[in-house]
Amino acid sequence: MINKFFSFINALGRFVISFFRASGDLILFTAQTLLCIFKLPFYIGETIRMSIEIGFYSLPVVALTTVFSGMVIAIQTYEAVSKFSAEGAVSMVVLVAVTRELAPVMAALMVAGRIGAAMAAEIGTMRVTEQIDALFTLRTNPVQYLIVPRVVAGTLMMPLLVLVGDVIGICGGYLVGVTKMDFNATTYLVNTWNTLKAMDIISGMTKAAVFGFIIAVLGCYHGFKSQGGAQGVGQATTNAVVSSSILILIFNYLLTELFFKM
């Protein structure tokens, strides 16, 4: 019994030490990346390539996610408020839910699964095949060449993706409201416009910028630190998606508290 207790304490201690070591390593990696953003040279071509990859090619999955989220919110809200004869609140709830929460969070989770994994796999493959070491021999800073363009592109493109997702998600709620609930189309649009506040859009886009930064940093970090061949690259990819998703949900709560603290 005593041996099991000490084994548990030992395992717990190793976990805590490993957690704080990894957290410190991630903080140093993030700080180094932020410093390199303000140093020359700045690889514009690589940044544009990653912006297209993150922004343009992620549009279909973000659009599908937000449009169906808006539809579902409209249906569920109608079922709830119709009991109190408050059907007019459907447009307001769809607007607030999509702009503040659903569009930034759902888009970030989709991009984390698509782009975060791709970054970890690409950079991890470069690490295990010693291509990153080759950059050092060419007097090229791998953080500045590989990491900075991805972080900048992720931070800038995510708000644009979320802005598109806002429009598509609201349109999804509008389609369901007009076609299935027989709302007057003009009245629905007027109610949506009158409910819209600048803070709803600003908070969602700010969240998106933070989420894009998190996705890019963690994807690059896990790929940059991967080791052990193909198995290590696979593990890095998994860790990038899982850790990004967890931090997205955590920071979503923290930012919501910051913007809408009672």
C-alpha cells in the first residue's frame, strides 16, 4: 500500500515537473517568435503563401461550419422562445451567438484541425529530416523563416475568416427563420440590424486574432520540437491539435470575461 502511494506521488511529481518544463519552453519559444517579428529580413513571399493557405483554403470548412451553426441556433431558439410568444428574439439570439461565440470558436477549432496539424507535420518533417539544421548552415534563422510568417498569417487571417463566418452564420439563421418559421424577411433583417452592436463584431474578431496566434504558435512549436522520426511527427501533429483546441476554449472564456464582464 505504501509503495503504491509513493509510486503515485512519484508519477504526479514527474507530471508536474514535465508540465512546467514544457510550459516554460513554450513561453520562451513564443517570446523568441515575437522578437523575430520585428527583425529583418521579413519573408513576405512565405507570409503571403501561408495567408492564402490559412485564409482562402479554409473558407469552405468555415462557411459550412458557421452556416449550419446559425441554422441550429435559430431552430433551438425558436423552440425555446415560442413557449413565451417571443419569436422576435430569434434574430437577436442568432446574431449574438454567432458573432460573439460560434463563429470565432468553431472557425478556430476547424482551422486548428486543418492548419495547426499541417504546420506541425510540415515543420516536424523538416526537423526529423535535418532540413532545419541545414538552415542554420545557410545562416538563416529558422524561427524567422519558418515560424514568423505562419504566426503573422494566422493572426491576420483568422479575423477575416470569422468576419465571413459571421455573415454566413447570420444568413443561415435568416434562411431557417424565413423558410421554416414563416418570419417576415424584411422584419427579420431589420431586427438583426437594430440588434447589431460594434462590440459584438470587435469581440469576435479579437478572439479570432488570439486564436489564430495560438494555433500558429502551437502548431509550429510542436513541429519544431518533434523528434523520433515519423512517429514523432505524428505525435507532434496530435499534440498540436489537442493543445490548440484546449487553449482556444480556455482563452475564449477569459476573453469573454474581459469583454462582457458583468
